Amino acid sequence: MVVTFEELQSFLTEQFPQGARYGSLEKLGDGWAEMKLEVEEEHLRPGGTVAGPAMMGLADVALYAALLGKIGLLPLAVTSNLTINFLRKPV
């Protein structure tokens, strides 16, 4: 791991504050990151299911964090492709 949890947390707060809308960084390891989204009304579709855009946002920011933890704090690193297959309604 190139970047510590604290370094990445500071970087995200300073350089990508809008990312906090999609979740908070909980843990960081060698090539992986764990994030958590506190689901609120704005994240829900009718029927009470978490909306796909909320899940995609969380996944995208988590991948960004995992990548930066591995390669260093390069703000212009971007996601080139991200796919989720929704097989059933999340709990």
C-alpha cells in the first residue's frame, strides 16, 4: 500500500468533497477499500429499494479510493468502465 488511510481520507476531503455524498471511507488495504453509505430517503426508489445510481456512486468512489491507495494520490485517475448486474432487490 502506497497511501495510508489517513492520507487518503485527507485527500478525499480536500480534493473530492462531493464524494462524501456516496459514502464514507471505512478501511483501506493493499489494492482495496471499504466504504459505507448511510442510506437516507434521497437514496431510495419508490418501494423502499436503494436506487441504482446510489449503489453505482458508492462503487465508483470505493474503486477510486482502492486505486489511489495502491498507486498514490493522483487526482486525475478515472474509472473507465463500471458495471453492476442487479439480480434482486437489495435489503
